[in-house]
Amino acid sequence: MADIFEKCFAFKEPDRVRKMGIYPYFRPITTQQGPVVRINGKELIMLGSNSYLGLTDDPRVKEAAKRAIDKYGTGCAGSRFLNGTLDLHLQLEHELAEFLGKEAVLLFSTGFQTNLGIISTLVGKGDYVIIDKSDHASIVEGCRLSLGEIKRFRHNDMAHLEKVLQGLETEAGKLIVVDGVYSMEGDIAPVPEILKLCKKYGARLMIDDAHGLGVLGETGAGTAEHFGLTDEVDIIMGTFSKSLASLGGFAASNRDVIEYLKHKARALIFSASISPPNTAAALEALRILKSEPERRKALWENTRRLQEGLRSLGFDIGNTQTPVIPVYIGDELKTFQICRALHDEGVFVNPVVPPGVPPGKSLLRLSVMATHKPEHIDFALEKLEKVGKRFGII
């Protein structure tokens, strides 16, 4: 008889890469996730963190989490639907809705769960969910859990999106889901053009703004604000694990949609609610985001410094428009080798290989923080140039 574990016994790829000394995953950081981290006693410039505003080690955020533990304990011991709703959850939902310009917000325990909950709940039998081919994996999994039919369009290709929409039944429900900022490419969804097609073909628009919140927009409210189209975007999804220095996710929309999700989303109803320290940390980080615009200014200064430096050295960083900066390598093995070489030189970057990117499109994913100093960026550029030349990338 077949053994369902057979695939596990045959899975030897990680061991092969470990033997080569270039295994790049699960590196144990022993410090706070700031612009410099320590791994196995070695200091590295952190160019792989999603803490865009540098708030994960902010003393005010940490103190808020400690106070929440003192008041509420370490967990809620149940789902939001039953015994797991705190007044703290309601406060965060209220302040987020106000900040984002939406009627209501609903918290989920993780960003992944948020996409699963929203899409699988709203897209039913006979409906369509239309997604960009570069959408985050959590969006794809949410689509697979839904009872609707999935359609994909080429990345940021509006002509192809329209062709897909033209082929759908007029009377069918349609939800278009895109990333606001794409987590590998670093480019921005063309929201104005997408909304024109939504109106033309009767579709609703959901934006996953995990990497846009705190980064884009006049106040940092994200991609919809960046384009001045907050009122027209139907659902804004976001996470707390990037700019807001915590863990969890949320859906922001009109009150009727949020009320429906509160009572129908299985990812919410059957999961324990976001813990008190995580909630308090996100709330404090949100307040800092609103009160300290200089953080976003520093983030964008660092972004320009790194982007311009990489381009001047001859690296291919594609069409990035944000603090997410891909360095395209192509070959999977070489990507691992360069990642290891940079680690040895004191720079932490993330390797991304298939299935995270298409075959032949392996890359190093760099990301910038507001708390990086110019000397951090310059040190990293020096090491990137050294390693890039050694491996023939530049």
C-alpha cells in the first residue's frame, strides 16, 4: 500500500543545499529586528525585514504590549465570535477604520487568515474571483477555498484583465483582488485603471495592502490613499506584521460587508482572536505612524539611496517603486550562493526562488527600514558590489 509519508522521505533538497553550505532559511536571529541584527554572534545589516517604519524595537510599542499583558493576560482563550473579543480589539478596529477612511474594520489573527477569510466567504458558487498572477500566496489559497471560479491575468496587464472580464457572464458576481504593493516586484497596482474596468464590468475591488500600509499615501494609509481613491476601493486588507510591528490582519470596508464577514468568515469564527500584546502593539504603532510622518520621510530617503546605488552599480532591480527592492539573479543555485556570500560579508538579504517566483526569475529580495542610517545603506552597497562582481551579476 502507498505510504502518505513517502514524499517526505524522498524530500532531500534541503539536505543537498545544506551540504553545499548555502542553505538560506531559518537563520536564528538573537536580537531585536532592527537595522542591525546578530546571528550566531555575527552582526549583519538587516536588508530583509518588513518592519518598514522600524517600530518592532520601539520602546513605546514594547511598553504597550507589556501593559496589555498585565491587564488582559497573554491570550484571549477563544474566538472573536464567542469569548475572545476585548475592548482593546474594538478600539483598534475603530482607530483603523478612521485612519483608512472606511466605515468599519474587522481584525483577524494573521494576514494569511484575513485573505482566506475574506475571499472564501465572499466568493460563492457561480461567482468569479480575478487575480493578478503575482498576487500573494494567501490570496491564491483564499481563492482555492472559495466555491467560485478563479481567473488570472498577467501582472499589471490591464489589456489582459479586460480580456478576462469580457469572457465572464454579465450577471455573475465578480471580485478582483490585487496586491497594492507587490511583495516580490516592489511595484504598485494600477488602481485607477483597475477601477475603470470594475465599473465597466460590474466587479468589486479588494486590495491586499500588507506592504502599502505605512508606506504609501499622504498619511501612510496605503495604496488607495496614494491614488486618492479610498472611497472607490471596496475592501482594503492589511497586516500588522510589517509597518505596524506586530502580528495579525484586518479587513476594512463598508459596514454591511464587515457585518457579513463577522458572522460568516470561518477563518475568524473558528480561530482564536489576536492576542492582547499583539493588539496593543499594533494600536501603539498605528498611533506613532499617524503622529510621526518623519518616519516615512526617512524610509523614502533610504529607499532612494539604495535603489539609486543598485542601479548605478548595474544591478537589475526591475520596476520597483517602493522600499521592496528585488535584485534579479535568474539562476536558483547562484541566488543561494550570493545570499550566503552576502551573509558572510555582513548583509542579510532574502533569497526568493520558485515557486515564490517564476522559473528562471530567482531574485534577492531587499527591503528598507526607516531606521537604517546612510552608513548602513552604503556598507550594504559596498558588499553588494563586491559579491555581485565575484559572481558575474554586474
